[in-house]
Amino acid sequence: MNPDKVLATANHFYKSNSPAIEEWICVELDPKILLEKVGIVTLVEQPEAVGTTDAETVPSTIRYPHIYGGIPTCINGVVTRVFSMIRNSEDGTFLDIPGLL
């Protein structure tokens, strides 16, 4: 819902200093199809803590889409696009999502 906020969000909540940097993807979903075909609601909510990373430094005006119930990838139209996320292999910083913006 806010493509320009994805990198900052990923770096705040999911950056890892581990030497083993996992591959990450960014998935674009169609919330209307998700609701109509599967009955899963996308809620737009304030940020919450992720593990030990708090959300206190995130501006309270920013809202994030949250999906409760999973992402059914076998139903056509739910996943509309998939993007690779480029990361720094040394510190885990998310650097780019080619094609997102």
C-alpha cells in the first residue's frame, strides 16, 4: 500500500546482522481478490513490535497492511507481482527492490 515505505520498514523491523543473509521477496497482493475468493481481510493498522524491535520510532501516521490467515498462492489473482529484495551481504541492510517504484 506504501511502496515507498517498504525499504525503511524492512530495515527497521527485519534487518539482520547475521552473516547468513536469507533471500527475501516483496509480494504485491490484491486485497479485493483475497477477500472475495478466500474471505481473508486485509487490515490497515498502526505498526506493532516485531520480536524485540519496537515500533515506537515509526511515525504514528503510517499504517501497514496486515493479513491474518495466510496468503493462498494457488488462487489466481491474489499474488499480482513478486519482486526480489536486494540486501547488503555484510550487514543485512535492504538496499533496493528493483521494479517496485
